[in-house]
Amino acid sequence: MLRKLGRLFVIKTRFEAFLIIYALALGSSARGMVYLHDYPGFGGQLLFLATTGAVFLAGAKILDCLRLEKEVAELRAQHAASSD
């Protein structure tokens, strides 16, 4: 049962990754707006930039990991086919 529940939290496709990145971007921009309100001026703008920049880094990492997992699965399949 826990294994089935755990599979819900695994990103399997690029579409799922983009949905998660979009949700992260919405949250970070909302948080950035709070920073702009709480810290007017240059400091708030820097914090806003930091929150949105974090989404770019996280999104790139998510997409890289999906590509890596796909390549590893292909290599395992080739290795299993060659060892038979």
C-alpha cells in the first residue's frame, strides 16, 4: 500500500515535470510579491529574483534527472538483452 502511495510522488514524464515546475513558479512569484511588499526597493527586488531563480535551477535539475533516468533505463535494457 505504501509503495502505491509512493509512486504518486514520482515524476515519470516531461509533462508531469513541467506541471510541477509551473506550480513552483506560481508559488515563487507569489512569495516574491510578498518580499516586494515587505522589503520595498532594491532588497525586495533581489529577493524576488532569488525566488524565481531558484525555480529555474530546480526545473533544470528535474529535467536533467528525467533524461538521466531514461538513459540509465535504456542502458540496463541493452545490458540485459546482451547478457541473454
